Amino acid sequence: MALNCRSLSEARGRVGAYACLPMGKTREIKKRIKAVGNIRRITKTMQMIATSKFARAQQAATASKPYTQTLFDLVSELAAGLGEVTHPLLDSGSRKATGKDLTLVLTSDRGLCGPYNGSVLRTAMQFFRTNPSAKGGLVEVAGKKGVGFFKFAGINVSKLHTIGDKPTYAGVQAIAEDLIARFRSGELGTVRVVYMKYLSAGRQSPTVMQLLPFQPPAKKPGSEGSGPAQVFEFSPDAATLLGELLPAAVKALLFQAVNDAIVSEHVARMVAMKSATDNAGKMGKRLTRSYNRARQAQITTELTEIISGAAALS
């Protein structure tokens, strides 16, 4: 019996170089299957978290949009019917900007959100290339990803704002009041916001919005004679009324931009994690097929060794 075992071991040794390859290959594939399975569980969990956060952020963004749009339309109509009345925050056309331009770029603090940050930052860089005054002015960023990008691009970031995943009106109001105060003092000439505008769950658009001075929408050609001119009677007077409405409109616009940016980030992360989960599932299936083939080859090799050993004994 001992002789038979030694003979079988010698037969195994003759094909040992070939037998070691499938064994090592199956171990490697098995490790990769386990790693891909772990990644798939992580991305699936992140997808579920992003979906939950998206639902809350979408509700907040859509709830504040009617108020913001109504306030913007009201201030625009009042500004159009002011006549000779002006306001420091209103773009009258004759105002000469003496301060620096400021660009506020809204990005995310975390990655794994697909093309979200790339689209916003590319839009900002394209805007800087076409507007030298903006590139030579001040750049403020909300989100760590934007800070890292501008540092690599050689653009100085004057201030980093921390907003987080759950922005509050009080936090955004503090940022808006600081911008309004600096604009009134003449330190800032124009304030713009670069952010991802949320249109629907399947469509988001990177946008450059002028926040200060407040700029009413231009009238469409041919709309001047479409109806009777509206005459407003102000109570209190127009200057006092605009003094209350214009800062409120600026704060509401900035808060809406932040909400749009947050919900767009969650949408992008949800889509990216779903794609990663699907890809991990497909890769797991491919690796399982490769493992089965390698295991089959290994079993065939072992059977060949046994047959060779039996033939050597005879």
C-alpha cells in the first residue's frame, strides 16, 4: 500500500507544474469574487442611502420653489414699474461697479456622485475663461471637492463655506447677508453663483446665476404693446418696500440654489451607485463563470493524474 502511494505521488509530481496553475487561479478568482461581492453590498447600501436623502431633499427643493418664484416675479414687476426710484441692490443699468467680482461655486463635500462636481467645475472654468474680471476677482466655494479642484488649477479660494447635506435657511441667510453687506459697501461689484440647477429627477443643468445686483428678466420682444401698462400704487413708498423685498428675494434665490445643488448631488450619487451595483453584479457573474471553468480544468487535471498513476502501477 505504501508503494502504491509513493507511485501515485511520483505521478503527481510529473504533472505538478501544470496542476499548480489552476489551483492558484481558482484561489485568486475566489478572492476577487468575494471582493466584488463586498463592493456590491457597499454600493447597494450607498444607493439606498442616496435614494432616501434624495426624497427628503427633493421635497425641500420643490416646497421652496413656489415661494421663491413668486417673490422673484413680484420684485421683478415692481422693479419694472419703479420709474425714477432706484435701490442699491437693483441693477439700474447706470450703476458702475467699483468692487471686485465674486463667484460662489456650489460643490459637494464627498465624492462618488458621478459627473456632478465635474459638470459644475467645468462650467465655472468656462465662465472664468470668458470673463477675465470674474477670474481676477474673488472665488468662494461651498464643498471640499471644489477647493481641491481650484487648488490644483492654481485659482485662489478666498473662503470655504460649510453647508452640509441638510442646509438650513438660517445658515444660507448668514451667507446672503454677508454678501449683501459687502456689496453695499462697494467691496463687491457683482456676485454670481455657479451651481447645478434641478429641473427633474432625470435632468439637471449647471447654471451661472447673477445674484447681485438683482437683475429682473429682460422683456421679450413685442411684449411692450401686448397689453395695458401696469400702474402700481406703493404703500408704504417704493423705496421702503424694495428695501424689504429685495434682500428677501436675494436670500430666497440663494437658498433655492443651495437646495437645487443638494438634490442634484443626491440624484447623481444615486444614479452612480446604481450603475456601480449593476456593474459589480455583472462582474460577479463573469468571475463565477471563470471560476467554474478553472475548477473544471483543475478537476480534469486531477483525474488525469490519477489515471496516469494507475497506468504507472500497471
